[in-house]
Amino acid sequence: MNVAVFGAGYVGLVTGAVFADLGHDVILVEVSQAKIEAIREGRSPIYEAGLDSMLSRVVRSNRLKVTDEPREAVAGSDVIFVTVGTPPLPNGEADMRHVRDAALAIGRSLSSDRRRVIVNKATVPIGSANLVEIWIQDGYGAAHPGETLSSEWFAVASNPEFLREGTAIDDTLYADRIVIGTDKEWAVERLRELYDPIVRQSFNPPPESQRPPGFDHVPLIVTDRISAELIKYAANAFLATKISFANEIANVADRVGADVKEVMRGIGLDARIGPRFLNAGIGWGGSCLGKDLAALTVMAENYGYVPRLLKAAADVNRDQRLLAVKLVQEELKTIKGRRVALWGLAFKPGTDDLRDAPSLTIIDELLRLGARVRVYDPVAMDNLRRQAPDLAVEYARTAYEALEGADALILVTEWPEFREVPPQDVKARLTQGVVIDGRNLWEPGAMRAAGLRYRAIGR
Ligand SMILES: NC(=O)c1ccc[n+]([C@@H]2O[C@H](COP(=O)([O-])OP(=O)(O)OC[C@H]3O[C@@H](n4cnc5c(N)ncnc54)[C@H](O)[C@@H]3O)[C@@H](O)[C@H]2O)c1
């Protein structure tokens, strides 16, 4: 099948590379020349496990191309994915500017020579499939004054994306489910055909991503467009709430002397609750959870409902980030003039993504209180240098270098390399020996035995 993908970011690149690797002809449409150049050379412009090698393979074999010219991509396509960014506006609503630009460009290039499915894979507010349909007609009208394109020639579907950065290829090939929302039967059939190898697991796994043992099927949910759009927001709102719940219990555990890890193990074994997404710590971040929770909150309010639970989940999360600084302050008393090391900048391990990362909130608060901050992250430091060139932090070349002469360490991102560090090595480098374990990564007994003033979250 011929597939076009608008927006070669975290979602578009992975979607494009995976469909190309499954044997489809894929063309990415991107506005950033730097990204286009990297992709043409078979290099991934973002850090994502396995993506470099998969991209170089599909680019070399000519199954994946990239362009900044929408017309040629749309002309040859059967399915067009829209995977551009939908960042938050100051009031929490999703900014639909890039979706509108893409939809207008698609509309300008559409024709009545074949039927095409335009797929909203970006996370877009409820009702966006209707809106994209209108924008497509606007684009078509701009290119063909006075004409409209008969709706038999195109369908707009919602196909929300659930991949996680860091495991994006695995999540695409071995998804928990695929959701398709559209009111046109032929569009359902075409997307069913496109996803068929994934649904039936009939492909040979690529070297970058082994099939989990026993995994033989992905459930495919076909529904209406509005429900598909709400499924995405509801999923992320639930995940955010689940973590905030664990953090709320951690704060109670701290006060009553319980160990939140034991408590979460105890509740997670209940099949109705489940063990995942119950890790207490300094809270969630990333490009999706906060943004989607905020957008859902605004949508609910626009429709006359105050979503109290969602607001509380966001409040708990905001306070949780600052807890890391509060714990440093409890140990050091004065923060001004102290040196604090941060291990980890990315919002989670396995990615260089800094969008809404807790590290940024923590750095701002430490700097506001007058601390010197030295940071180390195995992959995300270049991104921070680029995004915030004036940020007054020092960059360390290694995890140990970040500790030299610091009073306290805050573990922000639980990269595997931090797990292995011997506590004595940390103790030897920290002047005050204060360690704030923002991810409950280490064993409290071992840390305290090494003489560290170790503080975890809810333990
Ligand atoms: N990142 C994730 O983990 C994830 C997971 C699920 C869903 N989503 C959703 O998917 C969407 C994309 O997210 P992302 O993280 O891939 O964003 P991103 O910012 O990494 O990528 C978006 C890309 O679109 C390009 N672009 C912007 N306007 C364009 C246009 N008119 N034509 C062509 N390209 C254009 C940008 O240059 C950028 O490369 C968002 O709605 C997001 O909420 C993201």
C-alpha cells in the first residue's frame, strides 16, 4: 500500500519506518529541513531504540522517502497519516495549528482519481475528525475555486497512537490494541488491510524488535470517530491519575512510616488494579500525559462538566516535582550557595525528550533558591543545551563528574546505568552525602549503610 505520513517526529518516524519495514511504500512529509536531511541519510533525528538501524534499512531499500512537498506524497497515497505535533496552548487546549496546516496541504493536493483515507494519528481534541474534514475541503477549494470534493473520494478516520518513547518500535509492532474510528466501511477495510500483519502477527520480527513469547494477536477496535478520539484522552488521563494515586499514597506512607513500594506491590497483585504505573516518585512528565490531561480538562469544562478527579491528578503531580527540592532543603537546611547534582534530564529513561520533564521544574526551583546545579544525562544534554542555551547549569561529562564537590544528588531519571552505581562511590564524591532518590531506584538499606543521608519517596 502507498502510505504518506505528515510529520516526521517521534510518532511519524516510527510509524513510517515500521510500515516501510512491513513492506509498504512510505513517504514522510516534513517541514524541518534538518530532519529531512538526517532521514535522507538514513539517520534518525531523534533518539529512539532501534530506530537508526530500521530507518537506514528502509531508506537504503527505497521503501521510505522523505519530502517537504505535500503534493507528490498525497498524489501517490492510499492512506495519509497526520502525525504532526499538537502542543498545549497556555490555557491547556491543544494547539491545532500544525494539524490545520497539514489538512489544508492535503486538501490542496487531493483529487478524484482514487479514494484516500486521511488518518488523525496525532492526539487531537474531540470533534477534530469533523474539523479536519472541513479544513481538507477548504484546501481543496483553494486549489479548485468554486468546487468541493465529493465525500466519496476521501474519508477522515481517527486512529490514536499509544506508543511510548523508548519502546516505540515494540509498542507499534506488539501493540496492546489498535483503535480505528470512522463512519465509512471502505476506510475501515483499508486500515484493516494495512494493519493486518500486526493484528495477526504474520510478519517476521525485525532485528530491532523481538516478538514477546506467546504474543500472537493485537485486538482491533472499530468504533465511531468521537469515541476513538476520547479513548486516547481517557487512556492518558487514567495513566496520569494512576501515578498520582501512587504518589498520594506515598505521601501518606511517609507520614505513617509505611513503605510505598510494599504497599503498591500489595495492591498491584489485585487483578482489578494491576502492578504497572504504580511507581511513586517525583511524578510524570513527557510530551503527552500533562498535555492530554490539560486538554481533556478544558474539553470537559467547555461541555459543562468540572472534572475534579483530573484536576486533582494534575495538582498532585505538580507538588510531587517540588518535593525533590523540599527534601534537599530538609537535609541541607539552606539551599543558597549549595551545589546540587542532577542525574537524569529526560522525562524517562530511553529517550532524549525533555518536553514537560520534571527535571526542568526541579532545575528552575533550585536556581530560584540560589543553588548551583550540575547535570548529567546519557542522551538528553544536547537537547537541553539547544532548548535552553541560557540556562545557568553546568554540564558534566559523566555521572561521577556531576557529583564531584556537590552537596546533594537528586536522581531524576532512572537510567539503568544509575542503578548499578555502588553507594560508596556516591558517598566518596558528595560533600554532604545527601541523596534524594526521586524514582525509588536504590535499596534504602544499602544507601544508608554506605553513610549516605538517603531520602526516597514514601519509603
Ligand atoms: N511522542 C509520543 O510519545 C506520542 C505518543 C502518542 C501520541 N502522540 C501524539 O502524536 C502527535 C505527534 O507527537 P510527536 O511526539 O511525534 O511530535 P513531534 O513534535 O516529535 O513531531 C511532529 C513533527 O511534525 C512536523 N510538522 C509540523 N507541521 C507540519 C506540517 N504542516 N507538515 C509536515 N510536518 C509538520 C514537525 O516539524 C515535527 O517533526 C501529538 O499529537 C502527540 O500528542 C505522541
